[in-house]
Amino acid sequence: MAYARPPKRMHSITVHVAPPAKGVALPPVSGPRDRPLVVIDAGHGGHDPGAASRTRDAREKDVTLALALALRDRLLRGGRVRVALTRSDDRFLLLQERYDIARRLGADLFLSLHADAADNEAAQGATIYTLSETASDREAARLAARENRADVINGVDLGQQNSAVNSILIDLSQREAMAQSADFARLLYREAAPYVPFRGNYHRFASLVVLKAPDIPSVLFEAGYITSAQDAARLTSPAGRARTAEGLARAVEIYFARRLSAP
Ligand SMILES: [Zn+2]
């Protein structure tokens, strides 16, 4: 008996994504006038949850936002810097939009907050990343590939509309900002280490799109592994977040105090 097969359904998922706006709306800047401006970037958001833990109810986009808010509050209490957040709620931003916000606001420092994930539950501790054309090691290269994929949805790279911006080649004009970024990375480790467990090899390099503002010292801070019981407890508890924010805030305050006192 002939059997007519039902027409084959095309299974596809359509996600409607607004085209990147010509410059997203600028966030508010808080803090005393005439103070240096730090822009804090909570990684991921909206349809992009970032890294997730299979066993724990922790998503990177929530961890980064909570840490960004805690750091902002701590810095504003200190009264020494102005602060703006690239996002203060659960929304998606392209990597380029994140550092564009910092550039348009005239930021003096850009800090992108993330959390790591690994199959090995024993992996734990924070890592600081700064920009480099070549990754410092294979793990750094893998991390950059993963973080840079934040712009990709349904195989379409929303961030590739301006290929010049996303070229991994680094302009010479960027060298000064890169040197300052490395300075800040060392300071961040020194100041935050009493508050945050770091990995042995705490400063790594990779071609991370979000760090490509050519004129702003920029650091990506992987605050810990959400796949580690110890790190997840620290990153999802108010007390643990406050400690992490304290370490970050001290580094930011000392960084600017040094620069203001430099001849
Ligand atoms: Zn991330």
C-alpha cells in the first residue's frame, strides 16, 4: 500500500534580533564630578546566558550583573571615582557596543566582568585577561573563542558588521592602553588576592573583542568558576560578592590615586 508521507516539516527556530543600533543609549554616570570614570561591564545578558553550571543554578549573566552592581555600590561609597555600567539589567549588548559605551563616555578604565566554567569541577579561582593578538596559552585561546562568540546568534555574527573593528590585528596606537592594562592587571592581583582566590597563572592574554577600545585601559576579570562549588558559593552569596567587589574596588582606587599623583 502506498503510503503518502506527510510533508516534511522544516524545523527552525527564529529569533528576532533588533539590528545593532547606531550607538546604544548611554547609561547614567554616578559619582562626584571631576573624578576618573570607570565603566563596569557585566558580561553577557538577555538571550546570552554565558557559562552555566550543570549542577548548580548559576548562570554567568546573573553572576556578572550582581557583581557589577556590588562593585558600583562599593566604588560610589568610596567616593573616589565615577561609575557607569554598560548594563544594569538583563539585556543583550554586542561586544563592540560595550566598549563603545566606555569610549563615548570618555572612560578612564574599562572592566569587563565574567565567570568561567570547566568540565573539571576542581578548576577554581579568578583570572585576569588583557588584550593580545596571540593568546598566552591554549586555555586562553579557548576562552577568547568562547567569550567572542557572545555576538553570534543562529550562526550570524552580529558583531562582524564592522570587520575592521573586529580584526584581531592590534593597532600601534593601542600599545599605550595595553601597557596600562597590564599595569592594572598586576595591581588588581595584588589588591584583590587577599579577598579572592586566584589561579596560579593569574594573568593571561588573549584576543578578546570586548577589550579592543584602542584608547582605554581594559581588563577582563574572570571572577571564578561557576562550576566550582567554592567559587559558586562565593559568587552567588552577598557576602562573597562583597569580598570580590572589595578587592576590585581597592585596585581601581589605587590605580587612579597613582595616576593622579604621577608627575
Ligand atoms: Zn563570559
